[in-house]
Amino acid sequence: HGSPSGASSHGDLSGGMKKRAGIARAMMLEPKIILLDEPTAGVSPAMTEALAQTILKLRGAGLTFAIIEHDMDVIARLCAPIFVLAEGRTLMQGSFREVASNGEVMSAYLGKAA
């Protein structure tokens, strides 16, 4: 499993730990922005919380994140402003409350009448 030095290989990590390791790798490049695609998909609630805390801490230090995510609780907690994209165009941008109450967004994503 591990290397001869006793350190675990990346393959031995859980899905959530791999995602945190990915953020750590990106940080070594001193980026201005990090794109995360579904960072909480398939991870435990505890790891979702750990990822959220990591993102919030780094945001507090001035790093920008672009997050593609379907978990509305995660979006509400981590994202401001929110850009909603559909069919290659921006439907709207705004606060979570504005986005969540927008008829066009509801129609595009939930199939509800606008």
C-alpha cells in the first residue's frame, strides 16, 4: 500500500482526501483562482465539512474559487456571487437567495414553470 518510507500513495486516499490533496497540489503553484468540479460529490458529510472549511480558509486568505457544484447547501455556504450557466450562457448572477428564487433558473434546472 504505502511507499517504502511508510508514506501512503495517492491511490490509498479516500475520495475526499484525494480532493483535499488536489487543492494542496494546486496551492503549490500559488494560483489566483482554483476551479473545483463537484468537490463534494461522493464524499462523506464529515469530509464535505472539512473541504468547506479548507475552501473558506483559503478564500479568507484572498484566493478565488470557481466551483461547479450541484449540492445547494454547499453552494449557499461557499459561493458568492453565484453564476448560473445553462446551455452555454449565463442565465443570471447574484446571491444565493436571488438565484434560488429566480423563475428562469428554476425552469432550467428543476423543470418548473418560470
